[in-house]
Amino acid sequence: MGMTTIKVSDKGQVTLPAVVRRKLHLEARSQVSVEVRDGEIVLRPVKAIAELEGVFRAAARPGGTSWEAERRHMERAVAEQVADE
């Protein structure tokens, strides 16, 4: 895909072209991270932890950790990290 020019609205919003959304599997209410780097705007798709459930299930060993147990573990780890900051 080549470069496409889009406009910034009066509210500072931009609309990603449909071809970009399809290529990156972005749907309504998807989230992207925004970074300014070397005078450029970098957007990256952000996957919610709930969207990763299938990845964890596929990687889990049979009889291994359940999705719910892993989610609770990750929530505790994030809470501890935030508390330390």
C-alpha cells in the first residue's frame, strides 16, 4: 500500500482509510497507541487482553493453566507493578 493523505478534523480527529483498517484488522472501537518519534506520528494496534485469550489457549499445555487463572495472575502482576511506581 502506498502513502495516503488524510485530514485532521477541527476536533483533532483522523479517519484511517478502510484499506488500512482491514489490513491491520481494526474494527469499530479498536484501540491504537500513538507515539511521536523523530517528528513523525506512529500508530500501532493495541490488543486488549481479552482478545489474546485464543493465543493463550493455543499456547497452553493440555491440563495447564486456565485462561481465568492466567488472567488473575496478570492482573495481580500489573497491580503490583503500578503500586511500586
